[in-house]
Amino acid sequence: MSAHTNAAAKTAPSTLILLREDIAGVAVLTLNDPETRNSLSEAMLEALGDALTAIAHDKSVRAVVLAANGPAFSAGHNLKELSRRP
């Protein structure tokens, strides 16, 4: 079993909003922003895009599992962030 952590920082480098763990050819991506119910913020979407691009180029990965920490898988788009856009 090998573990690979590849994630984007939300605010501080120690706070990862997306976690990646590779287990026997399966990449497990875990949404890790339970305070916002794993909303799809710009940072989360960028982290997911980066992770999926990396997985697409990784020939050892045969499957991807999406998981989440916290009480909800995802609340959908981050409406507070969207409403601040011009």
C-alpha cells in the first residue's frame, strides 16, 4: 500500500482541502473542507482539476474514488463565493 498526498491549501499550507491516497491502483480523493460542507469553491474545483489531471497521466491508477470528510459529501457550489463575483 502506498500513500500519496497531493492537495491544495485552503488558507494555510497545513490545511488541505483535497486529500489523495493511492491504494493498490485506486486513487482516493477526499474532499476535506467540512466547515463549508465541502462546497465547490474555486479552490476546491482547482484542486480537483489538478488531481484528476495528475491521475489521468498516472498509468498505475485504474480507478478513482471520491469521498468526503464531515457531515455532507458536498453542498454544491459555494454560493457566498459566487455572489461576490462581479
